[in-house]
Amino acid sequence: MHVEVEFPTDDRIQARSKEMVFEIGPPPSHGGAPEAMGPFDLLLSGLGLCTGYQVLAFLKERGLPRTDTSLNISAVRDEHTHLLKTVSLEIRVPEGFPEKHKDALIRAAGRCAVKIQLGQAPEFEFSVVPAGRRASERQEE
């Protein structure tokens, strides 16, 4: 996996991954637009897409309809650390969804790799290298 991050202007940050480009600006508390996407919006969107994949796979495997099925994710951030405190995922199913499948659907949604990763902090390695070179190209000094 690889993401390239650049700074096209003084108040914009772009991330490129595969053929996609994501851009964010400053938070509203620093002059940004309230409707602009922020890093936690992207994180929760990734969580939602990953969980949605698991939900859709569950429905397909059992021949259950996907019509009127959706996810709603809401999060509460700690007022002091500003980190996620609680994340609630609501799986909305159509009227008449079989009761016997509800617990299994929740278990399937919980298999989202992004959700699992959030519970297991990876090791982070930071380095500083001259522009035009990657950390993997560093020469041992």
C-alpha cells in the first residue's frame, strides 16, 4: 500500500492513492469551511465502506435483498484529546428483515479490517529525506 501526500497550496493537503485524489483544508477553527472533509471524516468513510463491503457480502451469500439497506456511522470525539471516544455503527435493514440473521449480520460487519485495525495500533516509522527520494532509498550514514 502506498499514499503520496503533497501540499499544492498553503492551506490544502492532497493525498494520492492509486487513481484517487483526496484533498482537505484547515479545520473550521483555523478558518476552514465547516462542510469541508477532514482527516476523521475520511477515516470514518473508510470504516463505513469497509463495513459496507462486509454487510453486502453477507446479504449476497444468503440471497437477502440489499434494497433499503444502508449504514449510518456516528462518532463522538473526546473534548480534550479530540480523538475518537465512541463510534456507533447502525445497520439499517428493510422492514421484514429476518430476525434470525441480525446477530450474524452484526458479526459480519465486525469483520471489517479497518475496524479491526483501529483496535490494533501499528508501529509507525518516521524519517526525513531529501525531496525526490523515498525513505527506502536512504543511504546508511
